[in-house]
Amino acid sequence: MHLEQLEYIVEVAKTGSLTKASQNKHVTLSAISQALSSLEAELGVSLFTRSRLGAVPTPEGRILIKKAVEVLQKLQELREEAQYFTNTISGELRIATIPGPMNLLVNAIAGFKKDYPQIRFEIAEKGTQEILEDIRQEKLDIGLIILYGDLVPKNAELIFEPVLPVKMVAGVAKDSPLAFQDTVSPEELRRHPFALYEDEYVQWFVEDFSATYGPVDILFTTNNTAAIRNAVRENLAVTLGIDYSFIEEPYLPNQDILTLDLDIPKQSVYLSWVRSEERHFSQISKNFANRLQYDLKKRMDSLLP
């Protein structure tokens, strides 16, 4: 039995195809097929039922493939521990975040690189559903999203780890009639047009808000934050956003945009890490997730009243 054989059967189980597994592992289809047949002969068990439609694990195969995943994860942990002893931690961390935390993410990466200079980072800004799909397809190691609604039950194969409690706030111009209060009621908010960022959580929140308190007038939606800022600053609209998204533009008296709490029942909403349940959560990923959580909390505590 060889480690490559375990890697191959795990990949076949993930993709449901010997052909796709060979492509992902950059080996020939013959190599995958021979490794699978050799391992089945050694174990005396058929691991997959093969057909023109692909390869499906047998009942016995599902049990043994799960063991193979555990073996490979332990091997990866062994390698990581050895790197710590030799101070040669290296690797790549692929992260995507929803709009908003990107500046905080970059700052956390800069600090992390000082401790682990050999780690390579690949970061991107994407929508929630795109992040979830990329994690399923193993294009990302971890994602940073807003955890709300029924995301967890709809994505049982993914693991969600809350990082920081967050809340929706309203952004208004400093010369808006609303600027002289700390909170805004749904009735007051509905009297103003909305300029909204194109985001799944914002869309979900506005739909829920409208269903509860009545329809709202949406001036426009966009993925251009500058357009939203201009509309709000010129008092053409109000906006809605998670409190941390205003961190780089704090709501102080000398700023053009102020934020107000919404006078609505409190909701349990979190900025959350998401990762694959099947994919090994490396020590690098764990350390960085902890670092970013600490940085986020520290930054929020320093800016919020």
C-alpha cells in the first residue's frame, strides 16, 4: 500500500470519476486505474462500482475511503509539526472574502507574514454563493462571509465558524435629518430612498425588512462603493451595511457619513469563516483564522462606542 493510492481513491470519491481524478492529480488515467485495482486486490475489497456514468463507492468502500482521508490528514499534520520544529513553515493559503473586510484581511496578512514569511497568500473579493461554491470545488481553503438565515442547513458539507458578532446599521449623510439621532426606526428609514451594495446578505435583509415593515424605495443597487458613498453624502439616499464595513470610514462628527443603529429586534448575525468538512484544516489556516479574529475584535473595540 502506498500513500499515492490513498490519495487517488480519495480523489476518485470526491470527483466520482477516474478521469477527473487523473486530471486533478496530473497523472494518467491508466495510473489511477492501476492504483485502484492494485489497492482493491491488496485489501480484498471492491472500493468502487464503476460504470459509464462514473465511479461510486461501495458500502465497504465508503468506510475505507473515510479511513484513507483520516490517514492523509494525520500525515499532513505530521508534516506541519515537523515544519514547526525546523522553523520552515511554508505553503499557500487561498482566501476569499465578501466586500467589507478586505482592508482588515490585508492588514492581518501583513502581520502574519512577519511571523511566517514563507507562506504565500492568494486573496479575492467575491459574493457569498461564489465563495461557498469555490470551497466545494477546492479552489479556496477558507472564506469569510456573513452567517445568516439558513446557510448552515443548506450547506451541510461545509463547516461554519463564527468569528465576530455583527449588526446591520444605516448610513446617512451628516446633514440628514436623521443624523441627530442614535437610532432610526423602520418607519423613519422607509421615508428615504436606499442605495445598496449588491450582496446576498444585504438583499436577504432588505427582503425580510420589506416583508416585515413594508416596501422600500430602492434608488439603485451596485457593487461600486464610491457610487453609494456619493449618493449618501449628497443626501440622495441612505444605505444599509454591516457595522464593520464602515470601519475605514468611522462615523465621527467630522465625517460625511454617520451610522445609526436600527430600532428592530436584535438578530444573531456573525462574520464567519467557512471551510470544507472533508478538506484538512491546516495549522497555517488555523493560525491565520485566529490572528484575523483577534485583529478584527481589536479593531472593532477601538472604533465602536
